[in-house]
Amino acid sequence: MPQDAIARIHAREVLDSRGNPTVEVRVQCAGGCCGRAIVPSGASTGKHEACELRDGDPKRYAGKGVQKAVAHVKETIAPALIGMPASDQSEIDRLMVELDGTPNKSRLGANALLGVSLACAHAAAAAQKLPLWHYLAGNREPSLPLPMVNLISGGLHAGRNLEFQDFLFLPVAARTYSEALEQAVAVYRSLGEVLRNHGFEGTLVGDEGGFGPRLENNEQAVEMILRALECAGLTPGKDAALAVDVASTHFYENGRYVLRDRAFAADDLTEMFHEWAEKYPIASIEDGMAEDDWSGWKLLTEKLGRRVQLIGDDLFATNPKRLARGCIEKTANSILIKLNQIGTLTETLVVIDQARAAGYRPVISARSGETEDATIADLAVATAAGQIKIGSIARSERLAKYNQLLRIEEHVSAFSRWQPVG
Ligand code: PGA
Ligand code: ZN
């Protein structure tokens, strides 16, 4: 038997950063090498994502157990994969998709498939004695990503204190990854102080580690961050830019975007983003329109797509068919990449290549429910994706990825500096 032939696949239920069960998979090869991966989980999930299989038994973890998905790994997937080379990623993933047999992986669960898919990649890298980023890069030139760092959380990540979900910082003048990270920490610290000085909560954090103050409105979040940038010695618009994840799917009701004080049609909301882009150094807007509001997306892209990075998260759901439609209809100019939205590593790599070929920027992203698993850090470097969105610089499930990038930086000198749109 070859050294990297899959000898054993084990799965178990572990907990994520919200204390919810999730799937961990361990793959062992004939030569003794192992790979392990833990699947993340979203809160503001889109309806076009692959199915995260939960037990639905109210007596365990309020129905959120994943024992069914774990059983599918052990009883259905493992027997089919034993003996295959762990490095045959595309065949492993193809076979699992076939075994599942549904369009959204609802029979076996995308959480079951992704755990196995990633654990195989880790095991294959270990068998080749390569770090994961090196193994995944293959012939590609690896590059450290620019981090897009969460500062203030709102929406479903912080008890709906604000409508918009994330207010983020882009260290656009940083020359290295570690310099970008150091700036992020400085800005985060000064934001805590700015919030406290203005009488707001500057300690409690949301699901991704961003501050979760009860501000008056979305605009006030931007104002607070601009102050924090200045306090940290950065010049907004020159060496610091802002990004927002509007996550607008989650306040879209009957064709209108419902904010606290008023409801917007897509063209009014576009106008509001346009005003923001004129007034503030906003370089990136994610999910400015809802997941199925293709005409709203078209409007937004026509108006701002030549100067602002417009990222489709719920819109594309890391799905090749949805991205293909976006390319034809010219909606957005960037795509958020979340492994568990599609469910296998191979399909994720295909979407990244598809995006690049169409001139869309891929942004590798964590979920709001995360763990110590740092696979996305290696993935971002291996694919030279350019940007990564992990969350804030607080909470260890976030730091697991930031720290992995620091380790990789000792071996990879290339860093993807910010490229303005247009
Ligand atoms: P989620 O949030 O993981 O809760 O979906 C992340 C995002 O919307 O980018
Ligand atoms: Zn998002």
C-alpha cells in the first residue's frame, strides 16, 4: 500500500466558538501520517449555501448536534475512501459529491463532506512532509494575503445593535503581512478607547471579536472608526481604508431594505452607498444587496463597481453556477470564498480559479462560528487569493488564523498589497 493511502477515517463532534457542535475529522494514512480538520459554521447564512446537517434533536444542544453528520463520515464516506491516495483530492471530493447525490449536499451534510475533504488535504501534505500551504500551492506562486479586519460588529453577530454586520479596516499601505497585523491591533486598541471616551461600550465583543457597542446608527460606527484610525497615527484614505459587510439579505423584507429609521428601495440604498463612498474612504462593500436581488446588484455594480470592491457573499455562496450568472449579468466584482458554503476543497479551488479568470477578486473568509482550525490561512497563501477576512484580532479562533499567517510569513516573502479597484 502506498504511504499516503487512506487507512482510517475518524470523525467526532467538537464545539465551535459559539459553543455549538461541529464536525472534526481525522484521516490517517497507511504510512502513519495524519491530517485533521474542523468545519466552521455561519450565523448569517445565505439560502444558497450547501446544507449544514444538524440532528434536530431538541434534547441535545438545542437541536444543533451533528451526530448524524459524524455517522455519515464513519459509516458511508469512510468505507468508500479507504485505500485511495489522500492526495487524490479531486477524486475524493468527486466521489463524496456522488455518494451524497443531492444538489446541496443535504443527504450526507456539507459539514461531513468538508471535514473529510480538508482532513485528506492535511494528511496528504503530512505524507509529503510539506506544510499545507506549500502542498496546496503546487505550481502556483504563494503570497500572503492582506487582512480585512473586523472592528465593529452588528447585525446577527451582535444582537442586531446595528443593521450592518461588520465594519472593517483595510491596512492599504502596509508593506508586509506582519505590518498590516500590527496596524490592525493598534487601530483595535484605539477604537476601544474612542468608544469608551464617547460613553459607549468598548469592551464587549461580538461573534467575530469586533466591538459591539449600541451606537445610534451605522454611520456613527464609521465615524468612530475614523477617529480610531487617526488616534492610531493612520491617515484615512491614505494608509487606511474602510470596508463594510452590509449583509443586507438579513434586513431585506418584501423588496425593501428595512433600516431602523427608514425602508429603502435598491436604488435609494445604492444612492446611500454612493454618498458614503464620496464622504468616507470606503474601499470595499460586501453584500450591499440581498442574495436574490439581482437587479439591485446590477444597479449597485453599475454605480460603484469601477471604484469600490463589491463582494458577493450570500449572493454567490461560493457556488460556481451563481458566480457564472454574476459574471454574465455583471453583478459585483469580487467574491467571498467560504469553504463550507460549497462543501469540498476541490469545488472551492475551482470557484477561485473561475473568479480570477472572470476578473473577480477572491476574498478568503472565515465564518462567524470558528475553531482552532487554521486551514483558511494556508488556503489564502496557496491560492495567492490577495485578501483574507478572519474577524477581529480578539478571540483565539480568529488568532489561530492570524498566527498561522505569521508562521507562514517566515517562509513566504510575497505579500498581496492592496490594489485599488478601477
Ligand atoms: P457568517 O458571517 O459566517 O455568520 O455568515 C460572515 C459573513 O457574512 O461574512
Ligand atoms: Zn458576509
